Amino acid sequence: MNKTVLVMALIRAFFGLLGLLGAFLMLRYNDVSSAVRINGVIGSIGPFVFLSVSLMGVSALASSVPLSRTILILVGIGLIMLGTK
């Protein structure tokens, strides 16, 4: 198994568990203002998870993908971040 893929999957799985924990906390507190705060914290972490997993994958591909394609991938990641602001 590729170590980079394993780390990428583990980061995503951990973030998924964090999302589930947030959902359970929302149900536990049963309060809209608490749910909004919990959602805000989880939502603010999401872009960092996306960026870290994407950059990890791009760095692993950099040696086997031409520079022009690597740049296109990075521009694509940037456009996704810009479009979701």
C-alpha cells in the first residue's frame, strides 16, 4: 500500500469522524446557537483538510507528472478554494 495514499485516507477518515462527533454534539446540546458554533468550527477546519490532502497528493505526483500538469492541478485547487469562499 502506498504510504501517501494511506496518510491521505487517514486524514480524511479522521475528519469524517470529527464531522460525526460534531453531529452528535449538536444533538446532545439540542440548541441552535451551540449547533451553529459547532458547525462553524468544523466548517473552518474543512478547507485546511482539503488543502493538506490535495497538496500531499500533488507532491507525490510531482515526480511523475509533467510540470505543466502539476501547475494546472495547483491552479485547479486554488480555483476551488476561491470559488468556495
